[in-house]
Amino acid sequence: MSVTGRTLAKGSIGRIRDGAIDAYLVFQFNPTVNSERIDPAYSMIDPPGSAFPTAVFKSVTSHEISFRLLLDAVETYSSKIQGIMGAKAFLESLARQDLDPFIEGLGQFVSPPVSLVSLGPEGGYCALTALQFEVIRRNREMIPTRAWVEVTFKKIFTGNEYALAYYKNLSTLRNDQEVAVANIPQNPY
């Protein structure tokens, strides 16, 4: 809790169904560290008369976001929620085929749900690609009450509107950071 009594939420992971978030997991005070990896793909062409090849952008083959969460139900344990098992089940369900259509469709495979990952002002539409739990505390009934969770999400394309908004924001942030060449002091020597 903050001094004002309002909950501090630094991030969330939402499950999207039918174009809207139908459930989400909010986390606080962590992750303290996250990593992001972007893998662009280029085609190398050899223009006639050129001494060197030219790189032509093809696509971003992978854009991954990874972070570590602490799930903790030591202070807030209740037999209804069963420690961290609810949060663990939510995250695990993002790594499997969409559970409800699978159960209702008598085992028909359905793609994993799309997630909306938010880390403060950053994030995007993603698919969970890796998940690892390390339970570090259990109660007397052996129900897990504290665990570290390593998650890796891959950003996915959800439509032109999202891509355009993402690139506009990227351009705005880049332009705010850039220094015009005319404003750079010149070396007098």
C-alpha cells in the first residue's frame, strides 16, 4: 500500500477473449528487472557496381519481453484461493491452448489466448512462450504460498491499427530524445 492507501500497480497481464480483456493478473513492486529482445531480419542484396552489400529490412522476426514475478500469499492466505495456486493456474493457462473452448469442444485444439502485457507505460499484445515456477515456500498443508515465476512473452501482430499506434509512439519517443544536428556544438579545432 502507498501512503495514500491506494494500491500501487506496476503491471498487469490480461487475457483477451473476443477482443476484450476478460481476466487479468495485477502485480506490484516487481518486476524490478525485465529484459527485451528484438530480432530484425534483413535481406542482403548486392547492387551492381557496389563494393559492399546493402541491407534491406524484411521484418522483426521476434520481439520478446521477459521478467520475473514474485507470487506471494503468505500474508493473504485463504483456503478458498489456496495460496498462489490461482495466480499460478492463470499464468499456466496462458501457456496452453485456450482452456474453455478446449473443454467445451471435447478436446479440440484452440490457439493459446492473446495476452495484453503491461509494465508501466510499456507492453503490448503477446503470446506466452516460456514459463517457469520456482516454489520457495509452502504451508503445513503443502499448498504453495510463495514462488518466483519467470515469464517470456513474444509480441504478436493483432492488426494494422495496433502496429500503426505502436510505431507512432515509437517515433514520438525517439523524436523527443534526438538532438538536432544543428544544435550540436562544433569542435573549433
